[in-house]
Amino acid sequence: MSRRIRKHANPFTVATHLGPLDRAAIFGREARLELDLGCGGGAFLFERAAAHPDRDFVGLEIRKPLVDDNNRRADRLGLANLRFFYANANTNLADQPPGVIERFFIMFPDPCFKKRHWKRRILQPALVRDMATVLPMGGQVFAQSDIRPLAEEMFDFLAQESALSSVLGSDLEVESPFSERTEWERHHETAEEPVYRMLFEKVAAPSGPVAEPEFRDTNPKRVHADGRPVEVIDPAYRLGAPDPSTPDER
Ligand SMILES: C[S@@+](CC[C@H](N)C(=O)[O-])C[C@H]1O[C@@H](n2cnc3c(N)ncnc32)[C@H](O)[C@@H]1O
């Protein structure tokens, strides 16, 4: 039976309170843990969990049907080291015990093009602070986007956090240091479209106030008075273009 999975969900309507992730209860062990925030259909984690049976993986996602499908698929594949939770990543990291989650992934986050929706963007200074707080020293945050101004915003928010240091420099057009691919990443690689990536590592304990987010306008649909697009970042976002052929969209 086919079901319709919503293309967008509003993170502010997801009230799930996960509390501290109980690794013994979830995985029956306390192995190295990695989290994918906004994992969508979970392609990246399915590949990664199969390739690293010694580690455990958690995907957080605000579209419940995807979470349920992903968990069923993990069961079917016998991936006992992979679990998905219906939860807003922005409100569930501060509860996590420090030193347990070794790596965060934030990949192709929703750009929330409309100004009134910018505050829904997942990668914000408060989330960066939460990640920097719970990571062990040397723990990592990997992020990527296909939308250059959004990737620059993400880089700025991560770089503002003095506890984190960029591992790949500031050139965002770099190869992925990981062999696994997300759905969106595959889509853009097949279409030979650029992807902007960044990897940060925890080098110090976080301190000082958390910056207010200075969001960037990433809307490719703005047009000049004569109708020319102000900025076309990616053909997938041109006015009137079909949606990218993936389970997710913006
Ligand atoms: C464009 S999709 C990318 C999915 C996947 N990371 C990929 O690269 O294929 C962004 C995903 O993030 C989810 N999302 C947005 N805000 C979130 C939040 N605050 N917490 C958890 N998931 C969120 C959306 O529901 C959507 O599935």
C-alpha cells in the first residue's frame, strides 16, 4: 500500500523528549556512537552501520513515517547497531551525557527558504553549542549542503564556536572524507552538481555566550524587476523545475 510522506515537517511541532540515549537499552552494549541529525531515509546510516558493526548509529528525524520505515528496514537487514528516533534534533542534544556521542552528521539540511522559516533551520549556534558540549575531545561534526550560501552559513555557525576547529580548512568544495552517501548526496553526484562540505573537531571545552544566529538569505527564487533570477544556486531549485527525485524535498 502506498502512503504519502509529507515533504516538510515543522520541527517546532515535534514534542518528543528522548532524554539521555540509553545505549545499553537500545543496543545492548555501550559502543562508539554516531548521530545523524535530520537523516531522512537514512541511506547514509544504513551504509555506515553495515560497514562499522563495532559502532552504533542513531538517526533523528521529524517525519515519523520515515522513522518507522527506517526502523523496519534496519530490523529486516539485521542491523542491530542502527536505530531511528522521531525527534527534533534541536531540543534533544542538551540532555545527552558528555563524551558518549563521537560524531554528528548534518547533511543537506532543509534550507527553509522563506524568511519567516529561517528559525527552523537545524544548524544554528545553539545546536552547535550543544554538540560541542556533548562531544568528547577530538569528536567531530560533519556537515554538507548543495546550497552554497546555506553551507557558508553553516560553516560560520560552526567556526564561531571556539570549542571547534575546522579540519578541512575553509574551502567548502572538498571531497567527502566518508565513503557512505546520503540520498541527497547521491542525487547531486549523479547530476554532477557541487556539494559543499565541512568537518570540525572538538579542540576545547565550550565557553562564553552562544551567538545569536545571523541567518543568510538562501532563496534562489528571488527575481530582479525584469524577472531574471537574482541567484540560481542549483537547477533543482529553479522556479518551475521538477522536485529532485528523492524522498525528501525542501
Ligand atoms: C533535505 S532532507 C535531507 C535528508 C538526508 N540527510 C539526506 O541528505 O538525504 C532534511 C531532513 O531533515 C529533517 N529535519 C529537519 N529539521 C529537523 C530537526 N530539527 N530535527 C530532526 N530532523 C529534522 C527533515 O524532515 C528532512 O528529512
